[in-house]
Amino acid sequence: MVSLEKRTPRVAYFCMEFGLHEELAIYSGGLGILAGDHLKSAADLRFPLVGIGLLWRQGYTMQLIGSDGKPYDVFPTYAYDFLKDTGVKIRLDIRGQETWCRVWMVDKYGNAPLYLLDPNVPENTEREKWINFKLYGGNDEARVAQEMVLGIGGVRALRALGMEIDVYHFNEGHAVFAGIELIRENMSRGLDFEQAWRKAREQIVFTTHTPVPAGNECHEHSLLQYMGAYNGLDYEQMKRLGGDPFSMTVAGLRLARVANAVAELHGHTARRMWSDVEGAAPIIHITNGVHRYTWQDEGIRKAWESGADLWAEHQRAKRELVREIGMRTSVWLDPDKLLIGFARRAAPYKRSDLVFGKPEVIEPLLTSGKLQLVFSGKAHPQDEKGKEIISNLVAACRRYPNSVVFLENYDMKLGRLLTRGCDMWLNNPRRPQEASGTSGMKAAMNGVLNLSVLDGWWPEGCRHGVNGWQFADGYEGPDQDQHDMECLYRVLVEEVIPTYYSSREKWQEMMRSSIEMAQYQFSTERMVKEYYQRLYC
């Protein structure tokens, strides 16, 4: 590894969303939370890193449950009085229209400085003012406009702020137009395209997340030309970078000197997925982490460090969660009964309702009081399948009104309560479709034991029966759902429930082992150090 004693590189971290706090609604889920935690740990470590993002006026969605049991979306417009106006405005051309962006700065949450671009300024037409209104909203044209502001605008903002940057980190493909801007700058200094590309590549690193080919964003070249995303390049040059149609992930891999996946298993998956991309950067893996001081309960941390009564602190956190659930839903769960949590984006591959697959197995556990389940999560506003999943969960709540609850409008506040207050965290995506997953890391850091398939980060952390449980054995066959469901029931009935009710001492030992495993191995402090050692230097 490269020593950190050398001059620490100055990094600009580009991301479409940042989850720093629930009051700043510019995030949708895991990608944004990871980005926010990255900035916080960079600040803790005093590393020279800044974030580049967009100021979203309507954020993602406030998603509520209607009387019919179906989710619906509300989009309040947010205004913030704590953003710092840098006094900087930058310009770029979108659809042939001069577009101005004000640059705001956020450093309120113990984070490295985050600069947010905002086109809602008097100089712009109404269409340009609305570019940043909905995170992941609108059509392809709206998305390209947003990505141009992030990428092209982000580089220009750094220049206007007078920042010298050594490394440009693109977190997912949304930021690749920043690479086009760096090439344009180099060509304006007299380099030809190949030289300009090589020079830009020396400064770019890229993180890929999505392990499903269909989930990687592509655009037609005709749209990019119309929008002005070519930014001085021509069709042949853009095709060299991203292919035809233009793949944002392929472009990221060809623009970067090195790329990374976000878990060891994801590294194998990503290298297999992109093995046929000529000229792609080598893909290493740097496993995600979470920011301890954001996600770990202080009382639990102190009890673990001092050897005090960890169970008492856990029960305090559990009662806080039970109280919040009761206030929100009028369902009052029993803090002395096993409580399993499942909270994440509603997507088919995450299989939120797998545990209900065999009513003859799960129903006696729920009606006897041995098991309680709490769910939360949002579906993308345009994802009808995701919304159907939530409707199914709400229907399960109505079938089992005293033991199953769904908490609407999942956000960072709920995430903290759930990952501190549950007894167990359930994770059952279709392997290998979960790139990493970080909610289970937050749970583990609070002594909440994971019950998970061997996907994402869990193969690196799991010691079955010591710090949590695995179910299924990495099987990826066509009947994976049925296979995994049978394994889930077997481990739940034969190991988890007996341990909770009959071996409380062992459960508490497992809680301590879980915290010990997560404290360093799955913290963003470790992760950011590794980025500096293996990616940035």
C-alpha cells in the first residue's frame, strides 16, 4: 500500500446525492448515505476532500400510505437558511441555452465541505430554473441536464472557487460529464483528443455500484448532441468513450485510471460484467463502510467499550423504537419479544416479502408472539413494481396487526432508530445483485445481529453463530427464491429464535462480537483511508 506520509492528494468527490442529515433532503437512499458518510469521515481524518453535488429543491419524495394501502408521493419544495453562499456563479450551455448556477456550501454536519450547484437563479429561464427540482425525477432529457450541471458545472465551480484538485472521484456514472469537461480543458490548451484523454485519465477514479447490467444508465447520442453534453467533442470521440448508445458506466471505466467495486463479491461481479469493455480501468474492490458517530448509538458504544451492561442499553434503544412505532402507527410492539427489522429501497431483487412466502411457517410465529417484524422503505416514484411490493407489506400488516408494522416515508431518522433498536436485521437480496448494502453494517455496529444471505458485504463479515447468521450458501440457481426461503425458515426456527429466548447469554456475546467486527472493518474511517491508500494516491 502507498504510505499516507506522502503529500495527501486533494480530492473532489462527485455524487448525484448526499445524505448528511434528514433535514437536508438531497438524498434518496444508500448511494447518498454512503456519500454523506464519506464526507464526514474525510473531515474526521482531516483529509483534503470536497464534495460536489446538486441542490435539489424538491428532493426525492415524501412517500406516504393511502387508505387503500398503496403508497403515494408528495413533493414539498424545501428552502434552507443554513447554506452558505460562496458568491460564485458558473455558466454552462444546456440545449443551446446559457445556464447559470449559484454555488452553495454546506459544512454543518461535521462533514468535509460540500458544494452544491443551484440553477434556480434570476438569470435563467423557467425551464433552466427547474433542472434541479426533483432528484431522479423527469425523463432522460431532464436527467442529462442534471448530469451536465453536476459534471461540467462541478468542474467549473472548482475552477471558480480557486481549488487545485489532484483527483476527481466519480461516485457512479452520473458524474462522467466532468471527465468530458477535463478533456475539453486539455484540448483547449493545444492537446489532441488522445493526449487530452490520457491526461484527464491520470486524475480520475471511478466507483461502480450497480451489479445489474440493465440498471446502468445509457443515453442516445442524438439526445447528448441536442443537450450539448458533447461539450466540444464530436460523435466519434464520444463513442470512443461510452459506446453507442452512450453508457455512463462504460465511459466512467474508460475515463478512469482505476475503478473500484464496493465489496469483495461485487468486485468479482463487476469484473465479470465489464470484462469485454476495451480500455476499461482495472476494477479493484474497496468495501463500503458507515460513519460510526452518525449511526452508532452513544450509549451502546460506551457500554461496549467499558464492558458495562450492553443488554440494558440495547433495551433502551429498543424501547425508543417501539415508542416511535406506536406513535406513528398505533401498534404497540412488545419490547421483550424478538423484533426483526427490514428497511431499504423497495426493489424486486431485495425480496422484501420473502419471509411471508409460506404462511404455514411464518403465521404461527407471528400469531404466537414469538416474532415481530418491522418494515420500512421507499419505492422510486415511477417504479410501479416497487410500489406493489410496499402494498404487499402493508397488506401483511393488516393480516398480522399486532406483530407486523410498516413505517412510511423512510428517512435517516428512521434508519437510525431501526438499526439501533431492532434485535435482528434481515437481508435477503437475490445474490449477487446487492453490490454492498450498508444498513446491515449500521445494525451490526449497534449489536443488532444480521440474518443475511451471502451477498454484498456480509460474506466478509459473517461468522455464523458468532456475530450473526447466514442463511443459504451462495446458491445462484433458477429456483433461488424457493431455495433461500427454505434456508431462511430453517435458520430462523432452529437457531435464531431458540438463541434469543433460551440462550440470552449467547445472544449478548454475539452482540459484542458483532460490534467488534463492525467497529473498524465496516466503518467509513477504514474505507476512506483505503481510498487514499489504494485509489487516490
